[in-house]
Amino acid sequence: MDERVHICNNPALQEKLTILRDKDTSDRKFSELVGEMSPLLAYEAMAGIPTEEVEVMTPLASAKGRRIGATIALVPVLRAALGMVEGIRRLMPNLRVYHLGMFRDEETLTPQWYLNKLPPVLSSDGIYFLLDPMLATGNTAVAALVELKERGAKRITYIGLIAAPEGVANVLKHFPDVHIFTAALDDRLNEKGYILPGLGDAGDRQYGT
Ligand code: URA
């Protein structure tokens, strides 16, 4: 396996993924699981981020501690990644969140933009977590990564729930320095660009549409 692809095998995460895939899981439960799985993945993905030493006073004495020493932003692709945001914010409260809106043209499988809340210039020493639950063709991820890079982002990590080999190859071909964190690498895409076995449409299943 490519060292840039991190498949997180934590049993708690894998059990949640199994319930998430099940076609009989309700919308409500599905959303809850997306919210619970995302910080588990982010926890793995944030392992290498810089920290700085700080001092706090306990009731008894001063103690050395550490806090995150970098500007971090989440970049969720609407609408499916919306459910990933809050859980990760609980892990890293001082985050910025820059929403991107893209939907997939079902015929060409190309992303169509409708929202881009990235600031014109991004800090080159910031750490950016691109969020999208399903890395399918990779076309949406590549479009988002182009925007992030053009605005100055250097360190970008992709976090998703399920990836297809086609999407992983597409992202790594265009952005060899991006790391991908996912709970599963599935078999392939079907002719409509859905991941097999996957879980269906992550947006529809969260919002019952
Ligand atoms: N988007 C989804 O929601 N599911 C897929 O399988 C592929 C793209």
C-alpha cells in the first residue's frame, strides 16, 4: 500500500463503518455515524501536526503542557461533508471552516461549482483538512485541491470515509504530496461513478433525500 494512503483500522471505526454501509440503517443513525467517525479519522490525521509548549497553573503548581501550534482549517465539500465538521471541531476547537460547494454532473461525472468560501490567500504554513466522505472518481477532490494550492495552501490532508482505488490514483497523480485518511479502500467504481460496495449516496443517506 502507498504510504500516503492511511486506512484506519481502529475497531470502533470499523464497526461504525459496517453499520453505515447497511442499507437498513436509518438517515438519522447514518448522520450520527458520520459525525462519530469523522473525529476518529481526524485524530489519526492530526498525529504529525506541530505543537508548542505552554505552561498552566494547576491548583498546586505550574505544569508544562502542549497546544496545537499551527493554523488549521477544515475544508468540507457540501453537502455530504457537512456532517463531518462538528465532531472534528470538538477535537480542535480553534479551527477555521471554509465551505466548498460542488455537485457532480451525473453524465460527465465532473464537479460543478456553486460555492467557494476559501479566502483569496491562504497561509502557506497552515494545515488544511479537505473533507469529503466518498473519494470516488477523485474529480471533486482534485478540483478542490487545485483551488487550495492556487491560493497558497501547502500542507493538505484528505479525510474521507470510503475511497475507491480510482479516486486515490487520481488524487495522488495530480497531488503527490497529499495524504489520504480513510476507513476503507473499496473495490472499484460502477458505471455511474458510485463506489462498490460503498454505501450509496452519502448526501442522500444523511439527509433522507
Ligand atoms: N458519492 C457518493 O455519495 N457515493 C458514492 O459511491 C460516490 C460518490
